[in-house]
Amino acid sequence: MLTDTVTGGLSYVNSSLTATQGTVDDSTKPTLRWSAIMTTGQVITISFQAQVTQAGPKAITNRVDIAPQGSPTLTRTTTLIVNPLLGFLPLVLKP
């Protein structure tokens, strides 16, 4: 079982949760779930879309919990920067 709760600053796009195998469940959004029986070495792609709702710059961390049957839960995170501030430096040419 994989569980991912879409974090504040993002809004889950309805019905966008997909997987190349297994069962997806977005009925309790923003908590998304996926389940399947996997074999060793099997590759499965799980994806969803989210829209940025954060007005200003912010680092948003997404966390996913993977709970394989009979094994400890694995937690993975990724951080994305939304609406970053951009800075431009002047170009100075010297002869």
C-alpha cells in the first residue's frame, strides 16, 4: 500500500491518479492510495497531477509512505520550490 497526502500549497487534480498496474484510490482526496501485489524487480509508475495554490514563494515537501506487507514502512520525500523569487544581476562589460 502506498499513501500520499497532497500537501498544502497544492491542489490535487481530480481523477488524475494513475498507475501502470494495481488499484488507485482518490476517494479520500487529498489522501491518495495505491495497492498491488508486486514481484521482485517489477517497475510500476504511479503519478498524479496537482495545481499550485500557493500565492508566494514556498518550499513544499511531498511525503509518500510505502507499506509493503510484512515489512517496515518506507517514507520518501521530495521538495519543490513554487513561485520562486527571481533575481537578475546586471551584465557589466569591461574593456
